[in-house]
Amino acid sequence: MLRKPVVLITGAGGEIGHGLITRLAASGRQRIVTLDLTRLDPEIGKMVTREFTGSILDTALLERILAEFEIDLVFHLAALLSTRSEFTPIMAHQVNVEGMLTLLEFAQKEGESHGRPVVFVYPSSIAAYGLPDAETRATAGRVHEDQHTSPTTMYGCNKLYCELLGTYYARHYKQLSASPAASRVDFRALRFPGLISAATLPSGGTSDYAPEMLHAAARGEAYDCFVRPDTRIPFMAMPDAVEALLKVAAAPRWQLTRTAYNVGAFNPSAEEIRTKVLEAFPGAEIGFDIDTKRQGIVDSWPADVDDSAARADWGFSPAYGFDRAFTEYLLPAIKARYEHEAGTPIAER
Ligand code: SER
């Protein structure tokens, strides 16, 4: 019996999954199989061929997926984000690292069974960086992939190690065995900045202040930002993040000089984000109530990243700068979303 060719998305119910599935389904070119701990939003669920509910650590479930589907492409999105991981570091290790190992082994087996490499796309993070102090951060400029990779968070350690694990599977898998099993994993990681989506809110991240500020204002709720007004880290609008995942997945192998690439789009301060949100929602109440511990995490991340390798190797080119992200994507989509939810135009509430 022939297995059906599909793309597998883990953590499909999360923020990136939501955007990626919507975009993939619109192109109509690939059938999608998903894995998540909980059921997908019905709106997203109807876009996929098959939805598996369960853990990425459940090897019996993965065997079932392998038996039924032929997978050439994996987007392994399942993870616990940085703030959440600090509260439950053991669980973070299990999900973020052991889950990754299970999925890489699954991809290797899948590739062995159909005789072609499985492209394995992995969202890494600016959390993979760790800048030691404010002075280094202020003078670091646009940080290159190989600089300052000493993360201080559990999540950052997990992400950096998973990049190494992926690279091991792609380049050195079982290098000492008598008959080396040819690597069947073609690993490609993107170090994402903070992501901002109009459709969903992240949960458990430390860059969450930007999307939270915007969504609170659109809902007419007051919000206190938990980092200082001058805090500056890179961000990206979700459509560019999704586009980047698809682009790196589709790039010819020979064009890739690295396994992990920085990608960035704009890097406003928290105050600049607040100003932009206030321009759109003049009545919004946005204050600052600084959480010094979460501030410490953000302060260990670079203020900007050097993404020239991604631009040169596979044509990364984000469509949305700071202004355009708001005027052409975030604001129209977010206003439509909350008006639709409340059944009342925001202007009239
Ligand atoms: N957005 C993520 C977080 O804040 C960073 O990758 O955890």
C-alpha cells in the first residue's frame, strides 16, 4: 500500500503553526498532517489532512504517523517558550530537547524508509544568544550567528543544543558505525526574533510584551509593559516568519552555507512600540511595570542581529519593516479580528 506524501507540523496549534497552516493551506500544494497536545482550533483543523492529538514524546504515536504517511518535510514547532521554561526547566528539557531528539530520530527513520532526505525545519531563537552585560550589548552591533552564544535561560540552552543536535543528524550521524547509516535528515534552523501576529497571542515567552501591548489596546484593555521603555530587541511580523520558514525549506541544499540562520526585520524599543500602538488606539492605557527578572532575560538577548547569511544564501527578505508591519498587516487584521469577535466596531465601543 502506498503511503501518502505529506508535510508534518508539530506544535501545530501554536502561534507559528496557526500562520504556517493558513499559508500552506491557501497555496493548496501540500497535504498537512499535524501533531499537538490539544485539538486545533476548528478553523485551522479543517485545513489539514489529519490531526493527531498527543505528545511528541509518544514514540508509538510517531510510529503510527510513519506507517501511514510519507513525510519529506517536517516543521518541528512544538516547544515551551522562555518565561515558561524558567518555571519548569525539567519539563522544558523534556519537551524542547528530548522531543527534538525523538523527532530527529523519527525523521531519520522516515528518510531511511523512503530513501530520500527529510527536510527538517526548526525555529530556533534570539534566546540562543547570551550577552554578558549592558556594555557588551550596547557595543555588539548586529550580532552574527557565531558570536555570544552563551545563553542564560533554559529555553536558550535548549534551542542552542537543538541546533547542534540537528547539525549532528545532518552531518555526522553515527560517524563511527561499521556501515554508517547515511544521514537522511536535512536540517535547517532559523533563529527567530520576537514574533508579532495579529491572529494569535504567544504564551510563556519573554518578547510577549510587544504583541500583548497591541492586542490589549485593540481589545480596549489597560496593559502594563513588563520591560523598560528603552528595551530594544529584534521583532518580525508573523507573515514574514512563515515566509522565511517556507523559503528556507525550499532552498536547494547546495546554497546553504550554514545550518542555523539569523533572521530579523525591525528592532523598535518598547517605547517606540507603545507610541505606534497609541497612534492607532489613542485611548489605550499602556503603562510600564517592570519585572526585573524578565528584564534580565531580554537584556541578555541582542539588540539587533546580522542576517546577511540568510539574505545571501536563500534570499531572505522580509516584506514588513516596523511602519509597514503596523499599517499594512497588524492594525487592519487586528481591528477586523476584534470587531468580528465583539460584533461591534471598535470605534463604537
Ligand atoms: N519569543 C520567544 C520568547 O520570548 C523567543 O524566542 O520566549
